[in-house]
Amino acid sequence: MATLTELVRNMSRLEEKLGEFESRFGIKSPEFYKAMMTGELEDYDALDEYRMEFVKWLALYKTWLSLDEKYQQLIARQPIALHLKTNLALTYA
């Protein structure tokens, strides 16, 4: 199982990639995800130039959602103060 620090690091990397799509298309990933899930963007499925990009964006966001769920589970079990203390000890050791 990933540590809290690893999850945060991986989520940050994904957020950078998601940000590229968000900047390019002018909407945030949660709204894109909702539009995809409700079929609002089905007209774009016929356009090859966007289909693969949307598939990649969707996959990245689903991965981010999965990591966020794991993060929420870990943060609920591990007090933040303890996590910070552990990380600070490792950083300054």
C-alpha cells in the first residue's frame, strides 16, 4: 500500500498533466468528467482528433479520483500531526 507521501506525490504529478488538458480545453477536470459521464460530449466521439485526447484525459482523472479516495482513507486513519512529524524527521535527518 502506498504511503501518504507517495500518494500526494503521485497526485501532484497527475494534477500537472490534468492541468495541461484543462488549460488547452478551458474547463476543469471535474466538469469534463461529469460531461463525459452524462454523455454530453458524445458528439466529440466522432472526431478522431479529440477522441484519443479525451480518453487520455478521462483515464488520468479516473486515476486521480482513485488516488484521492486512497488519500482520504489514509488521512482518516493517520493523524496529520503524526504524518508531518514523521516527514519532518525524515527531511531533517
